[in-house]
Amino acid sequence: MNKEIIACFPQWGSYSCAFRYLFENGFGVKYMTPPPITKHTLEIGSKNSPDFVCVPFKYCLGCHIEALQNGANCLMQIYGSCRLNYYGELEEKILRDMGYEFKFFNMAEINFRSPKSIINNLKIINPNISLIKVATAIPTTIDIIKTIDKIEDYIRKNAGFQVKENELENIFSEFKQKLDHTTNRKQYKKLKKEYLKKLKSVQIDKPKNPIRVGLVGDYYTVQEPFSNYFMEKELEKMGIEVYREMNLTNSIIKSKYKKSRKYGKKYAKFNIGATANYTVAEALKYAKNSLDGIIQVKSFGCTPEINAQTILQNISSDYKIPILHFSFDSQTSETGIKTRLEAFYDMLSAKKRG
Amino acid sequence: MKGYLGIDIGSISTKGVVIDENLNIVASEYLWTEGDPMGAVKRLLKVLENQLADSHINIVSVGTTGSARKLIGVMTNASVVKNEITAHAVGTTTLHPDVNTIFEIGGQDSKIIIIENGYVVDYAMNTLCAAGTGSFLSSQAHRLGVSVEEFGEIALRSKHPTNIAARCTVFAESDLVHKAQIGHSKEDIIAGLCKAVVMNYLNNIGKGKKFNPPIVFQGGVSKNVGVKKAFEDAVGHEVIVDKNGHLMGAFGVAVLAKNSGIEKDFSFDVADIKFRTTGFDCPKCANHCEIVCVFKDDKLIDSWGNKCDNGAVKIN
């Protein structure tokens, strides 16, 4: 195949900017930012998925189909310690059965203890890959991810109180747009400095003791706004300070898994699968920091999060912190979600006043 | 005297309550929604107007709740549009200030509300499935050839309720057919169904929660004495059913309308005004938001459903 390689990774929060940087400046291939998730993405994803698979799979598959239709020819999938581990294999099979031609980089097939396996797999993306280039791009990619997480964290805590509506969000999306044109570390550093300053200068009018809510949930649902029906945004609109510990920085870059296991030991002694130990530890942290409430978002049928769900109820009764559970599938009614969120808000604000 | 109107428009039934300044219910009505919330509210308003004919109540504020709250809120120029969980909690705590647990089973939803010292501290609502709600009971009543109103009385006559799978409506139905065919009596099956509804509720909605008395049971299904008894057997406490339990959402939102202090013009004439809604799929992006427009006498008064500004409908 002499065709130009166009790689694409499924939509995942705001991380496309970081992935683009890594692929274009490290792997030396073109990267396609996947089209934003819409109802259509979920529809084609569900149509071609097994019905009972967890809904993040449907999103990923839908994203991949859209990417292929838009000209991408190199897809990839990550791995994990739940059904996620089979995502790659299943997606590849489904897409090939649909008749698409593409290269597939499945991280579940890499043996990370063997450098040879890593390199051979990377060569799927680009046969002429330069390891030096990759090594140079990785630190900046990590830095971009950290910056994105830092900014999103700041937005979650302040967006509900900005004097001018959507100012923070607009600055952030401008930042992401400009980020898509950076080719080296220097450019990126300059951009980062400029935009962090811009964000800090946005006028915030936060009351002394706002309602604070922490989000936990399965890895994809809690991080991809479309898949949790823009819950963070809904909460911010109500004037709530939103907390979310789960992101790439905390889960992969800083790898807080062992710490989380230890922190949540009293409630979950064993590995309860996927990122559910994180869920327990995060919820416990929110409870100890006396947040007003916790919301768990998960995909329907996510077994690790079901494990966590019962444990969260112990945290809820020990710390007297209300927890709202949401289970999403591809046909979840938005009205129902809004009703529950509204009631949650009413409950928290009445408690706060009382 | 000032009056406050609360309307609760559920999937199955529409409830209306008018209260006076001392929170006394001066008019109330419960009727079927029949898939037409606007029509149901018009009928409701006619009835309430007749009930109030000889009184000197002047409605100064309207509150709406239930799944059609937004639509009806626009139609009646409501001061308060509130979700049904809050409305029910407010209604019940007003009438039963010492309540600690509220069980509620409606036509298509069921919820539990936990209250401590008059404040809601926890709640849960059924999510993906309508198993064990009123519509399930009424369809099974139909299958057994009894009316849902006499269901409870029949259940009380049973000495040995049949065990019926409670997890899923579809399984429950096949289980029921099977049990009937092998010769279980109708009473026992009906009592078993009531038990199944309660087990389903406690396992799904109430899982992990503590049911501290006093417990109030409300919603349409609370009128079913068989289910009430099954609840009492299961939790081991007395379960209170208020005579206005089916109106609690409407009552609660009327109280909220009063407490809001917002007064807006309201006239029973809305029942005669022509309201019309149209829906269309916004073509501007792949989200295809379903946008609803509400017209009053052919004039657009409100619209919703759009996720972004591209789909916003201009109101002149």
C-alpha cells in the first residue's frame, strides 16, 4: 500500500489534540480528528454492534465507521481489564465484514514486556517509523494531555460561575483549534502559556460555599461528554462546582492505580475489575473532602462498575453523602436524566440551606 | 381568596389540585391522560372550574410537574415547573411532616424518596425498565379478566400467594400464564402479582436503602390494598396510604407555586384556547434534534429540543 496513511482514534473527550500531535509529529503519519460524536454516530455504531455489548463499544465503532467513510485508513483501539480488552478484535472483525479496508493497530495484541513486539506493532501504523521522532514527541504529548486535563478541571470548577456565559469554553476550544497546528514543543509551550493566562483572566463570581458534586464512573462514560449526556455541562449550568478525578493524567500518566487500591482498601479489598477501584477511591475522596454529592455514570451492563455501585452505597451511608446512579445505553431518554438531575440539585440545595 | 393550582401530568393519568392559602385542598381531579396531555389538562381545568364555581377562589399561581410539565407549564403560564421527585417530596412532607420513607409507584415509573428531618437525603427512580409499575399491573389485570380497581380486594382473599418471577415483566407474564394453567387459583395469582411488584420494587429501586418508618406509600398503585399489604409483609412496618396519595405530586407542586411567591395571570379560559404542537427533525447537523414548537392560537410561543444554537427557533 503506497497510499498516504491517515490514522484515527475514536473520539475521547478532548484528547484528539494530543493524539494528533503524537501521530503527526511522532509516528509520522497523517491524523484525522474524528468527527464530533452525534446521534448518527451512535446509531450506526449500535446498528452494527451486538445488542448487549456495553455502549462505549457502540460509540467507538460508530466513530470508526465515520472515520473510514471520511477517508481514514488506519484505526486503533486501546485495551483494558474488562470487555475493553476484546473491543479491538471485535471491532476489526465487524469492520472487515462490512467490507472496509484498513490497517488496525490493536494495543491488546502488544506484549509490552517485549520491545520487539512494541516496535512490530508500531510498524503497522507506519512501516518507516522513526523511533527517535516518537521518543521526541512523547514528552510533549504527555504534556499536552496534562494541560488539557488541567484546563478541563479548571473549567469544571468554575464554568458555573463565570460572569459571561461560555467564556471559558470558548477560550478552551480556541486553544484546541490552535493546538491542531503545532508541530514542535516550542510552539506548544508558547500556546499553553498564552491560553492558561487567558483562562485565568476570565471573570469568575463564585459564592463562598457552592454546591460541589463529584463524578465517578466507567472509564469511557465518565470521560466522554456525549456518552454521559453532557452531564458536567448540565451541572455547571445549575451553578455547581464539578469534580472529576478520572482522566488520562490520573489513570495512565501518573498511574494512581496502586494508590487508589490502597486508599479504598477499607471498602474494596480486592481488584474489582477495570477502573472500578478508582471509582471507589475517588468516591471516598469526594466523601472525605465533604463534597455535597456524588454521581456515578456507567454504561448499562458494565460489570466492574456494578461491583463498585454496591460499595458506593456503603460510602454513602458511612459519610452521609447522597449518590445518584446513572446507567446509560444507546436509547436513554434525555428527559429522564434531566428529571433526576434536577431532583438531585433540589435535594442538595435544600440540604445546604437547611 | 387566593388559590394555587398544581397539575401533575403523568404518562397514564393527569392530576389537578387547587389549594387555598392555608394549604387546604379545595378542588381536585384525577383523570386519564390518554396520550394527549394538552387535551387531558383542558378536561381537567373544566372539572376544576366547576368544582370552584361557588367558592371565591382566585387562582394566582400555577405549578406543573410530571413528564409533560414543560409543555403544560407553557400552556398554563405556570410560575413553577418542577420535577416530580421534588414535587412528591414536598407534597408528602407537607401532609406528613414526620415521614422518613416514601414509596411511590405510578403508571410507568417508580421511585423511593428517603427523608431525614424533613429534607430529602436520598432518592432513586427506576431507570431502563418499567417492570413492576402500574401499567404492568393493569395489563395483567386485563389478562386475568378483572378490573384493576378490584385487584387489591381479590388479592386480600388469598391465603397462599403464588410465587411469580418478579425480575422482568416478560418473565413474570409467562410465569403467570404457566401458574394459571397448572391450576393455581385466581386469588393466589393476583396476590402473587402484588407480591412480585413489591419484590421487584424493593430489589430494584430500594436496593441498599433502609426503610425507616413512618413509611408513606403513594402513586396510583397505592390505591391497591393488595400491594399495600405486600409492602407491609415485606418491610415489617405499617405503610401509610393517604387518601390523597394519588394527588400528592399535584399537591406538592401547588405548594411550591405558593411558596415561590410568583403570581402570574391565570384564567380557566385556557381550556378554550387552541393549542397546537408540531415537531420536526432539525436538519442542520447529524444530531437531528427533535424540536418541538408550541403554538397558541397559531402563534408560536415556545420551542425546545435543540442541543445547540443552530437549532434555536426564533420566537417573534
